[in-house]
Amino acid sequence: MTDGQKNVLAAVRSYDGEATTSEIRSETDYTNSQVHHYKQKLLEKGLVETRVEQNSGDPRVDKITVISLTEQAHEKIEKGLIYNESRRIEEQRSQREQEFYEVEQRIEDLEALLEEFRQKLNEYFVPVLLVTRQSAARNEEQIEQWLGENIDLNAPSKAKMADIRKREKKETERRLKNRPDSN
């Protein structure tokens, strides 16, 4: 019996003697075609049985194949046929569970940091932003008063400068007209 066949038996055993092909792939990291090949060899040896069921979990998959150990497989396993493979698969599962737990902890830590960051933003940044907006609005009002109401602050800067020069020229002409003659 090949290691691949033993690994498939061990994977099925780790699911209490009955596993879907996707569960076997998950346990062994085999491709779908590898699992199918080993399943066929195990069927020929009388070590597994298969049945097809409707899949109620994943709408993309209509049917799933369930592989179960035969009585003959249980007897051979009891005699030590797949001891090392079962232990290796159990160790892999334990390692994956530990990795999953660690990822879960990192996610929780990141969520806590994100919440702390949100609170600090609300506590410090939002008030500063509001004060800055109020200050900008006051400054804009003052600029409008200084430049007069006819200047469009949203117009391009060249147009603003031309308008300011025009006003300055008119103001200078007015002063010159109203200036007493010094002769």
C-alpha cells in the first residue's frame, strides 16, 4: 500500500471513519485528482466505500462524495496499518488549529488597536478639525471684507490679481483727483 493511500485512510479515520473528498484534501493537501486516484485504489482493495449526497452547504456544488472506511480497513488500522500517518495528520491538524488561534488573536488585537485609534481620532483630531474649519471660515470672511464683496474667492488667482489691480488703479485715480493742488 502506498503512502498516499495510507494518508487518505488516515484522513478518513481522523473524521471518525467518514469524510468528504474536500475534507480529505484539507487534511492531506492533495489535489482533487490525487484524492480521486487514491480513493479508486482503496475501493479496489475493499478498504473504503463511497456514496454521493446532495450538498446543502455550498450552492456552487450540487453533490459531494463521502468516503467511509470498511470493516476490513478498521481491522487493518487496528493492527497498525496507518499509525504514523494518523499521528502525522493529527499533528498537522493541531498545528493548523494553533495557527488559526494565533491568527484569531492577531485579528482581535488589530480590532482593539483600530478601536483605540478611532477613539483617539474622535477625541483629538475631530475637535482640531472643527476648530480649523471655524478658523478658516472666519479668515475667509475677513478676506472677503478686506477685498470687497465683488471679488470671487473661488476664481483663479490671475483674475483675482487683475481685479485687485483694477481697484487699486481706480483708488489711485480717485485720490489724485481729490488731492489739493500743491502749486
